[in-house]
Amino acid sequence: MEEPGQVKRALIDAGAGAIAGGISRTVTSPLDVIKIRFQVQLEPTTAWALLRKDLSRSSKYTGMFQATKDIFREEGLPGFWRGNVPALLMVMPYTAIQFAVLHKLKSFASGSSKTADHINISPYLSYISGALAGCAATVGSYPFDLLRTILASQGEPKVYPNMRSAFIDIVRTRGFTGLYSGLSPTLVEIIPYAGLQFGTYDTFKRWAMAWNRSKSSNLSSTIDDSLSSFQLFICGLAAGTCAKLVCHPLDVVKKRFQIEGLQRHPKYGARVEPQAYRNMFDALRRILQSEGWHGLYKGIVPSTIKAAPAGAVTFVAYEFTSDWLESIWT
């Protein structure tokens, strides 16, 4: 098959990335909503932590199953997809930019625009390419990430009935720079996160291909190192899990910056006051001081449960969509 030109190749990568991101985000939205509710809650998120601190004020959410039950009872099934429209508006351009930039960087590193040749670049270049692609995608789609977090965290009664009202209020109260609140910790988070996600994905793919080669060489003279959809799923699952476990504390800090000053019903507990944190390091210190190490890992269970299938679905959907689009356009 003839290799597509640069513009067509970029469109294939962007289109496949957008479709893969949209599918992954919609499938995992319920876990994302639960994760955000935990991350923006200043009170402890486990019953054990409440007893240990001997607090008289109860927390709104004290466990994943309890949170799921409460959200369903109070907000119905649509509550688990709250903020999904801005999430899609965020994740689709994010993954489109990410995969397009990633392919360009890997093409430069490998000296070939063929996707099959990209698996041969060094692991270090895989990590660096993933990190730079993640940074470019983050800057390009960040305002939608902010709006998604605010809409997903507000609960009932709603402060903002829709994305438009949230956008107008943020610009009015914080200015246009308010649409980029929490960008610094996000970029600090995305460098290791995207680097780990794409770097480990390529590493796991190399291992799986080597295993396939050794297996086929023992059974026949024909060597086949191609990966099955199940193997791609497992590689994506492992890559998403590794990246999320390492980078979760910075995601908590980002969410706190994004919702500072947001008015919420008192039943959801204390709110993050405006200018509560001077900077990212101050936020880490204050969270650690007032909430302990557990505070930096609030929402880690739904986050990890979400990250694994999200990574797997994204990579598998991208691989298949990219091949499909390439077969149509070339």
C-alpha cells in the first residue's frame, strides 16, 4: 500500500485519535465523574480516615460504591455523564493533536513516516515523543478540560446549568486566563504521564512482538510477530495503569486549581477558596499538611480503574481506526 502524503497522514492520525478519544471518554465517563468528586472533596474520602481523624463532620463521599449509589440516587443515570460534552470537546481535539504530533515526532526520530518502522526507535525517544505530544495536546484543549471538571464536580443543585454559563462566569470572574487555571501542574503532570503512557505502550508492544516471534519460530518456519487486538488491549491496559499510578497526585492538584472559588451546596463539604494555593508546590504542601498522604491520592481507585480501560480502548480504537482510514484514503 502506498504511504500517504504528510498532510493526509496528519489527517489520518488526527481523525483516528479524535474517534479513539471520543469512544474512550464516553465509555469511562462514570468513573471519571466519581474520581473528580473525590479529588475536589477536602474532607476524607474513606470511612477509615474519618474515624482516624475523629471528625464530627461527615464526608459526602466515603467510598467508591457509596459514591456510585449516592450519585445515582440524587442525580440519576445522567449524573454519571455530567460534563461529558465539554469532556468530548476536550478529549477529541486532545487525542487528535496528540496522535498527529506523536506520529510526526516518531517519523522524525525513525527517519520514516511508516507506522510499522516506529516500533524500532529507542525507548527513550518513545518516552520523549509521548511527553512532547502530550504537552502540545494539553495546551490546545485545556479550557474544555477546565469546564469539564467544573461541571462534573458541582453536583446538585447545579451552579451552572450548562457549559456556556460556566464559560461566561469564568471569563467574567477570572478573566480569560481563568480558562487556564491549573495549567502549570497539568503540564508538569502530562510530561511524565504521556511519556510513560506512550513509552510503556511501545515497550509492551515490543515485548509482545518478541514473544510472538519466539512462539511462531517454535511452531513453524514462518515468523509472525503481528499483535492481536487482545494483545494491543493488554498493552494499553498496562500502559494506562502505570502512568496513572505515578502521576495521580499532580492530577489532584490540577483539579483543586480548576474548581477554586466554585460555589457548591454545603452538603458537598468545604469548598476550595479563591487563591487557596499560591502555586503547585504550595498546593502539594498544603494538601499534604491538612489531608495527609491520602489527600494526594484521593480518587486513586476509580482513577486507576478508569485509566486502565481508557488507555486500552484508546490505543486499540486508534490502531484499528488508523488502519481503516488509511485503507480508505490511500
